Amino acid sequence: MAIVGIETLTYGVENVQECTRFFTDFGLPLVSSSETEAEFRLEEGSRVRIFDLNDNRLPQSSLVGPGVREVIWGVDSEEALHALVANLRSDRTVTVDDDGTAHFLTDCGLAFGLRLFTKKQVVNSPDPVNAPGVVNRLNTHRKWRTRARPKAIQHVVFAVKDFQKTYEFMRTRLHFRLSDYQRTFGVYLRAEGSNSHHNLFLLNASLPFPGMDGQPRFHHANFGVEDIDEIMVGANYMERQGWPKSHLGLGRHRVDSALFFYLPCPTGGEAEYGTDGDFLDDSWVPREWPVPLFGYAHFVHNLPGWLAEQPEWQVKYLPTGDLPHDAA
């Protein structure tokens, strides 16, 4: 009985209609739309909601700029939901809607919520993969898609001023697990009831990278597809529809093995197609990546300057699941 993942991402944006068109082209199933809001619902039952950035239904938070302004975490039982809310109310304001959704702020000012969520089982059937000397697909053609259709929200990423403080809140109050730590960069956290490598990545807002200015802001959200074919079909479709191209192109993360493809998004930040990431349980031993960019990528199509040299292999294990005392 625990948090099982993301139930809703609520965006505040500068142009609702443009953002609705983006996510429709991206492949999210549209439920409803108007000039002031839109809602998408994925196969697992999770939702994406879009509002104007000035809409008074958006919660106040520490975040600046457009992007995800609230994350509703799905909880798998009434008992767990009530226990989490009671704990949070010990030191902060928690408001509860008529439908039972609880809203609150983290210690660093992120707007989060909790809602009962019966996650639906999604159906996938990746094609068997052939390789020299390995025949898994005989006299059988691959299936060919025309569109990407993400079925799950896999994770969300925020740049925050103090990722260690926010990690401690997520660990002690919401029972998230540490999956991996990129030194100076941030922490990858897994919800207690999830097997995904991470449902939340807390990024250091003061990193010397474009778009990072020390202010807390939304960075990106990851939407799960079946395989590399679906990633590239989606990427090609988005380019044909006139959306800006990806800066990195296709890549694979080292830290969680996942294939990725980031696209600039008019909501703010980026929208990511993702697949083939690691699944974990509580027997997993978290790691520290002392060379943080090594942990980021094994390969990318468009090699950036900061990955021009092959990073060294360095990884340490954190058997207690705690961050090092000098984490920053």
C-alpha cells in the first residue's frame, strides 16, 4: 500500500491551444479541449492537464516559468492515502478536494498532491530482436507503426535549489527510494510502489547548463512507449508536423539503461519519449556516479561538446541508501 507513480501532471502554459496541438501530435489521447484547458488520458489511467499559466486553479509554488505546476501522485489504497495525509498535516497545510485529492507543498515549495489511483495494466508486445547468430524472428516481418502512442507517464524532472533537502522530504514523508545519485547533479527517486528506475529526478538548479539559472523550474516529463521503433516514428512525425527538432537526437542513458528522445515543448521544458529502462525493487543497491556526465548517456546521435570525450567508468555503491555527507 503505497504511492505507485504519477497520476496527473498539471501544466501551466502560455498558449493552451498550441500545447494541446503539440501533445496531440506527440501521441497522447485527447479527452477534452477548449480555449482555456485540455485533458489527455493515457492507457494506464494517468492524465495530463493543461491550463493557462495565469489560471487561478493552478496552485502557488516555488516554480518559475511555464511547465508542470503540480504533480498528483497516485496511491493504491485509501488506508495509505489517509496515513500519508495525516503525516503531512503534522507540519503543513493540506487541502482535500471533494473527490479526496490532497494538495500540499514540499519543503522546497513544489506543489504535489495525492489521489487514489487504480493503475491499469497496459499491453505491449515488442517484436523479437534478431542478431548475428541469434534468430528470434523467423519468416516474420516487423510490425510497422505510423504514430507513437505513449501509454504511461514514467517520470517527471524538476530543477530545485536544494535537491538534498527535497530528497530527504520525499524519502521520509512520502517513502520514495533512492535509485542513483549523480554527484553535484541530482538524485533519481523511485516511488515505493513502483518498479521504474525513477519516477522523480531532482536536478541541481545551479548547474552550468543552458536553461539552468539557479531558479526552481520544470525540466521535462517522460512518456513511455514500446520500443525504439515507436520512438523514431514519433520523432519523425513531430518533425513532419513542423515542431522543433531534438537537440541530442536518439540516445541511451547509462544511469537507467533507457532509450530517450527529448523534444522541445511549448509547455516549457521538454517532452521525452522513453523506453527500455531498468526496473528495480527494494533489493537494488543505489549507486553514486562521481563523474556525473558519465552517468547521463552511453550514446547520443548528436554528440554535444560536454560529451565529446569518453568519460571514465566510475561508480560507487551506497548500501545504506543515503546520500554521502558531502552531497551538494
